[in-house]
Amino acid sequence: MRAKRGIALAMVVAGTIALASCASQQQPQAGPSDGGADECGPLTELTKVTLGVNPGAQDLVTQAIKEQEFDKKYNLDLEIKSFENPPASAQAVTQKAVDIGFGGVTTMAQARSKGLDVFLFGALASPSNGVFVQKDSDIEDIGDLKGARFGSFSANNSATFVVLSAIASEAFGMDKLEDELASLAVAPDAAISGLLGQGELDAVLLGSTATVVTQLEGKYKQIGDLSSEYIEATGIAPVHLGIVSTDSYAADHCSELVAFSNAMRDGVEYVQADDEAWERYAEALDLTDPKAPQALQDLLGANFRTEWDEKQVEGITKMLESFIPILGEEDFIPEVPDGLFRLEFVATED
């Protein structure tokens, strides 16, 4: 067991996304679209929709959607707004700076529980994130993180961090992970990777594309794999990243949400079937290592989880419920909030 160390970083943050408090919202019924559709029928004219993304499976798929014009196939004109990390993109959704986004299921559950009108209407992926340390570190696995100065690309209420916490609890018998750490710094991948290299952090949790880059560089030692270790510890394949919007937007833009679901389906199918999509994605990330396209495909492609039906919702609900005793009702949620999942915006037959 490693000795607990003092907080060494001025950049340590509380991690909880600043979710503005508001009154409980009624769940509006989806209505006619501004794009000329009737009762959630297909859009009849090109309609602009703003979409928030950050690095990972989501920007891979949205890049394919724009390149192949899958959005225009369904009369959508997606305007992509890019954010550095999940906390920023989650705030864009909760503060309605974008119409649609991608959000961690735990973050959205907390936001909904606080009265914000966010909801999930699709699933995208299981976590494909790694935990890394210096090669000469005495940290060998997630159970050794007690007392570590830890860096995370996502906040302490994010789905990836909560999955890590669940692994620490279920597989290694730790108490609440955040309380076991000496400190927690939340910042974009490049920042925490740099701090790890400078010896200011002992271990870092990286985003999916940064995980691939770090694996290829071979500079650090990987001591944790969120997807495989969570499955091993719980027997469940965790869906941590979903497609999200707000009830207020859905009330008048049902057709846009269905059109986006259609475009996402086409985009995921395309990248799973086309090796060149991964080559272009590697180029977009400025990855020159010839192994990069295959490494991206092996990690991200294996973790797509896009089914969206009652069974999927039941599985995510059970996962969220299992997190409550680990994180505590006060710090997480007392129960899975009503209206968090909506099934009426699923992709239609092509």
C-alpha cells in the first residue's frame, strides 16, 4: 500500500460539472419539426443542427458522417462544435449551447437528477480508456492507486471515472476511489500526460484516442484497461457514452433527432466496414505511425455499443444503480431519474 501524499497541484478541481440548478421539468411530448416534417416524419428540407463532440469514438463517427454526407442524406446540416474534453462537451449540452451532443451516462443522470432536462436517445460506446504510469513506477494495477496524485481527462462524475471507481471497488476492495487518492486533477489529455512526464502526477486516466497514442509511443506503462477490467469484475459490458439532447429541444425537433439517429447508424456502419476511414481518422489526428489506423480500429471499433432498445436501457439502468452504493447517494444520485432515457427517436428503416 502506497503512502498518501499531499495535494501538489494548484489545478486540482472538484470535478463535478457546474450544473445550474433549476426546477423540475415536465417531459414534453415530441412535436412537429421546424424542418418541415409532420409528426416526426422525415425532414423535408435541409435543416441546421449543432452537434457537440470531443476526441474519441464520437468525433471518428461524426467525421465519417460529414465526409460521406450521411447528414445531408436525411436533410440534416450538422454544424460540429469541438470541445477539448468530456466536461466541456457535457456543459455544452446542459447549457444548451448545442442541440445534440454526446455525454457520459453518469454525468447525464446527475444532471437530470438536479432538474436539468437532458436525456439520452442513443448509445455509442463502452469505455476504451487506459490508465498509465511512468515505466519505473511501483504502481502495478488499479488497486495500487491509493495515495496517488491522479490525473483524469474527465471529471469525477463522468462515466469513465465512475467505471474506474467501480473497478477499484469491485476488483480491488477499495473504498470510494476519489477519497483514496492524494489528489485529483482534471484536465485535457495533453496536460495530464505532460504532468505525468514531469513527475507532477503519479498516474493518469486518458481519453480513448490519447490511449492509442500513448500505447503506440510506448513511453509509459499501462496498468489499467477500463472496458476489459469492468467486464471481468462485473460481467457487464458497460455502455458509458450516449447520444444526448434536451426535452426542450426535442419538443419541437423530433424529426431532427430521428434524422441524427439515422446518420449515426450509417456513420458507425461505415467506419466499421471501411479500413480507409481509420486511415483518414489517424491522419486527422496527425498520427504518422503506420500502426495507428489498426490500433485505433482495434481499440475504438471493438467498443462500439449502438443498440438502443428496452434491453439496452435496462442494462444501463442496472449499471447506474450499481454505482449508487459505490459513490453514495449524496455524491451521485439517490435513484435513476425518470425520463433519463427516451426510445422514440431511434433510427428508422433505411
